[in-house]
Amino acid sequence: MIRHALERTGTTLRSLLFFFLLLNLSIYSISINARSNEDASFPPRGWNSYDSFCWTISETEFLQSAETISKRLLPHGYQYVVVDYLWYRKKVQGAYVDSLGFDVIDEWGRMHPDPARWPSSKGGKGFTQVAEKVHKMGLKFGIHVMGGISTQAYNANTLVMDSVKGGAYEESGRQWRAKDIGMKEKACVWMPHGFMSVNTKLGAGKAFLRSLYRQYAEWGIDFIKHDCVFGDDFNLDEISIVSEVLKELDRPVLYSISPGTSVTPTMAKEVSQLVNMYRVTGDDWDTWIDVVAHFDISRDLSASNMIGARGLQGKSWPDLDMLPLGWLTDQGSNLGPHRLCNLTMEEQKTQMTLWSIAKSPLMFGGDVRKLDDATYNLITNPTLLEINSYSSNNMEFPYITAARNNPHHSIGNNVKTKHAFGLTSCKEPKASTWSVVDKNNGKICWNQYSTEKPEKPFCLYNRKALLSSSEEIQHNQLYQGKLHLQTNDKAESCLGASSRKKLTSKDYSRGALSPCKLDANQMWELHSNGTLENSYSGLCAVLNPVKAAEASSNGVRSWIASGRRGEVYVAFFNLNQVKTTVSAKISDIAKALQNKTHLEGASCKSHEIWSASSFSSDLRNFSDSDVETLGRNRNRGRADEEQAAAAADVESFPSLKEAASNAKSKKKKKMMMTLSEFTSGAYAAPGGRSSVGLTQQEILQLPTGPRQRSEDEMQQPGRLGGGFSSYGGDLMVVGLMMRGEAISLGFRIFRKLRELMRMMIGAKRKSFNLSIRDDMLRYGHLHLGPVTVIQTVNPTVGQEE
């Protein structure tokens, strides 16, 4: 599967090194004793139906999934099972994600499950029976809900229920209805036919929201995902009211809000105490660029101390969205699960690692009924789950160095930076940079750029009303003093704050030009402090610097965290398009954890998570850990052709024999060789260590697969690497690599390697576990006995079709 996926994407290999250090210091010991009455003490963990079913899941499919989760994933902490959106929509011809007139509502305008898909809901029972069955499985039950009131209820003008007194809500001597509280001009931008905001300034608006969430509690709901209220759709008033209603309940209900496009730390601080989870990006799907989009916002929220901050009756967690792994559907599809995840396994490891060490809630999105072993092992990796729940001091780690090993490859540093329209919290300083340039023509401009060279100001023009229709008069009354903006004074389109589609993680709000309409998304207000506020979301306009897509994914990242038993976790992420060596010093890790003085002379053991390799070192001499892209040509032939071409004979390489002889005489000493040392012939290492590498002439004799390399090519810097090392008598051979192609040592070398191992380990050891793994062969590694290669390949760069 990995080989197939790599060849299909046709992109460049990336790397991930993830290990933890067991430090002999009690100062790192952490004791976590969560209060029993605290909600979301740890990042919530569970399953959501959206990535595999979109909106079409049925009661039978959901309960089958819940039963599988109870048996396989609940032991690993996956306790929530969540039905995502449109469970109230009839699955009939003409129905889709933004259709109108297919929803099931009651006399009070509240959503009820579609009885054809959810037969236990007949008779007004809602999700009561489903929740009971889920609870008997030891799980907790959650649902997705949209913000505000449905367009269908608005059009039907249903009565508003008073859930406190019973019956219709009455105030000022009359009963209140949907059209009294619905704000048609504030329809959800990415589902305009589905839902609109309610006027929370009115008692009837608050009463409607209270009737919704009290009903969900009566059904036995344990988890609410509240959508179209955050990010570009920010509605702080509704979030606040829902939070208060949930706090009034006699049992805990976890509160999650979505989506997360344009979220900033300032916005996060406004909602964190009101909720338990809040999304920080658009929808995450199975593309590499979606994964990369989470690194910056994760860093920013960690630096702002938002991970595990105070939340609704407990804690709150930045939510990086569901894990779209395994068997999936497509965004907005009317089909159920029908395809495999597009991410390679190495990309999936990267995603799971970042989600875990950033302490995001872990909500698996694949079809659990078809959960394969590889995906299961990934999402239940005990070290990652330990980090996700119990680690502390989680942060991006700045003290790393990176050396790109291809000096001829452009890494995008000179890519021209442009500016794109975006949204941010109005409290951000950069939002206060708009000013009126020409009052007579309604011209306002943005005057701040981050580049050294001044740019032409970006300007907008206030639209002049052409007609005095009743609708225009009503609009002027509703939005008096607000601006209807165009990109020039003769344009026929107006600028809206939010896109008309649901954005994914890789997207960011650029604004949207569309025919001028009288809705809040196109209404703006220029304040005296220089902010330009949108009437739909309450966010303010900015111009953000944006580089070309190629440059945006470049870079090397690292995260660290402290474990509760004294361990320190470190993850390296190579996001470059070229082979890159990443290194870090233990002293710098100590600096980040502010315990440098206590680490002097300490000892540590290191364990690499994905390869399961371990090694130990005196901390003072432990200088760095390298991670490289061990690339290969994606257009190489079949595996059997690689194996046939990879034949070599140890007898023809005197340096290997000399290395074996040295190893035999000094077998009690650690032997190691760097990649550069491997190509330089005999080498005497400091501290008594000795190792001998192949000469360049001998390397030329090794088969390389499709074609032989010339001596001229071998002389070019940064194009060749490899090595072998002996740790405590075990042998590890690291394959050679040249210009992205691995030089594999094939099956016919095995007999000689056995002889070499006997010489290195000594005659006392009679048997040897000598084996080869297919992936090791492809990436230029041999796996001999108990030794596992420390370096791992990770991941390709996803490309959109």
C-alpha cells in the first residue's frame, strides 16, 4: 500500500523522527490527578461519522459502528460516538447538504431525526433509544447541531417553545414565532438554505435556544458539536447562551464549537472558558497540505497557553479536527464510505504525532467497521495516547538546526510575498489599519504591509444605492451607517467576508466577491480605531502576507513535551521537499524546559517510537539526533527487479573485512560511523571508537538499480550517504543513498553478512536472526537481527487533484 501510494502521488519523500528520552531526574516527574467532577480533564477521544458517512448514516450503521468502537477502541479511551450533521434530513431524491424542504421538524421548529433512517425516533422519541443503547455499550453519545434556527422552521413560522413554563413563549402580551427571532440576513454562509442566526437580544431568541438544548439533554446526549458559530462564522452571543444552558443541566454535556477558519489566539481566549473544544482550522481532509496547515496555528495556541486552559466546568482544548484515516467518503457527498484515505502511512504518522503532542482531541473519522490493522495500530499507539492525555509543557521546540543536503535545490526563500484578504479578531493590533482616503467617493484603504518595499494601498469603495425600493429602505434602516463594499466604484459585485463554501484546513478566508445582496456577510462597519468589522461574523478585515504554495509547506518543525514519569518527548518534522538533516542538543531541550542546570552530567536512554530503536548515552556527550529523507526514485521497477539488481559480495570489499576485523578485536567498544565518514575510507573516531567505510571506488562497484553511477557523480557533494555501526555487538547496515535513489544490498549478500556478524559479535553466539524487510530494502536498509533502523521515512507531499 505504501509503495502504491507513493508512486501514485508522484511527490517527494519527507521525514519524521519521533523519540523520547528517559531522563534520570525526578524534576521531570509529573503527577496528574484529575478531579472527578471536572469535564474534559484530558483531550476528548472518540469517533465521528462525518469523514466516513458525511450526512447519510443510518441508525443501523451507527449502532454497528458503536459496537465495534466499544470492543476495539473504548479500551484505548475512545469513548464518544458522534452523529455528524443533517441526521434530521430525509434521504430522498433531491436532498443534499444545502437542500431546502427535506428536514424533519416538530411544532416548535426543532430538529428531529429522520424516522426512515432512525426508526427508533418515531413517535417523537428523538435519539432516546439510540442513546440508551450507546450507554449500555459503555460509550457516550454525541450529535452535531447547526447554529440558529432552520430556514424550514422560519418559512413555516413555527411557534417558539417556553421550556421553563411549557407551551408557547409569551412576552409583551403575544406569542412569539420563528420569523420574530430568525435573522434571514445572517444565514450560515456555507449553508444558506439550511440555517440562519437567531436574535439573541430577544427573550424569544434565548428561549428557542434553551428549548433546543434542553431537548437534547432529555434525549440523553453527552456531547454537542455546535457548527457555524465559530471561525469566520463567529457568533459569541449564541455560544455564550448555549454554554449557560448546558451549565444549568443536571449532568455534564461536553461542548464543542466549529468551524475554525481564521481562528487566532485572541479568538480562542474569547471562547475557551465557555466550551470544552473549539476548532482552529477549516475541515481537515486526507491531503498532505491539509495536514501542514495545522502546524502554525498549533504553535500559536501553545505559545498562548491555550492547551488545557480553563473551560466549561472543566478544561478546554484546541481542536485540530477529526482524523480522516482508513475507509472514507468525500466532502459533501451523498455516498457512504467508498474509498481509502489518500494519505500515505508516513503522512498519517505525521498527522497522528502532531495531533497527539499538541494535545488535540482525537476523533477518528474512518469507517470503524472496516478498520484495518495498520490504522488501528496507529490510532491506538500507546506512546502517542500517553502523550495526548498525560504530557505537559507541550510546545513547538525552536532549538533545532537543519541542513539541506541538496545545495542545488531551491527551497523557496526568495518567493515573492503577496497579500491576501483575510479575517481576524478585531482585538488584534494588525486589524486597526483601515482609514478613509476619499470621503466623497466612499474610498477606504489598508495602509500597512509587512514587506520592506512599500506597496500600492489596497482600497475598497462603498456601494451607492441605485434604487429606493422597499427592500433598500429596510436595508438602510437595519444597517444604517454600515458599508456595502466593492473593489472599485463601478463594480457590480460586493465583498463578502466569508466564502460561500465550507472551507478545508488548507484554505483561509480570502473574502468573496459576489452579486451585491442585502445580507450581513456583505456589510461592514469602519470604526474610529481603524478596524473594518463584518456584520455577519463580528471579525475584522486584514491583509495577510501569503507566499506561493510551494514555499508555504517548506520548513523543519519540532515539538517537545514532558511525560509524567520523567520522560521528555521530542518530534522532528521535515516539511522540506529535499533531504534534510535535523538535529537538536539535549542541552537545548533542557533550555526549553528551563531545567538546564539540573541536566549536567545526567544519563539518559532514548527510544525512537516508529522504529522501536533504543540507545543510551552520557548526556554531556549526546549532541544531536539526525533525521533524513531516505529517498528513492518513484519510477523504479518492481521490487523483484530491485532485488535482482542489488547483488554484491562482501569478499570484493576489503574495507568491510577490515571493519569486521577491527570489530572483533574491539567488540566491547561502541562502534559508529556517520554518513559522511562512510564514504571516506578508514577512519579513527575519537574516544577509541574505530570504523572503516567503503572507499568511493568500492561504492562504485555496488549495483544501484537502474544504472551505475559514474565517479564524477560520486564526487559531487551532498549526493551520497550511508554507513554501518555496531552497538553492543549487534550490527546495523544503513543503505547507501545517492540523488534520491537507494543503493540496496540484496539477498545474495546475506551469507557474507552472516560471516561479518559472527566476526563482530564473536564466536560464542551460535545463531543469528538475520532477516530483511521489504520496506527496508526499498529505502536502502537491511535489518539484521534485533537491530532496527533509527531513521524512518516520512511523508510525501499531498497534491490536490
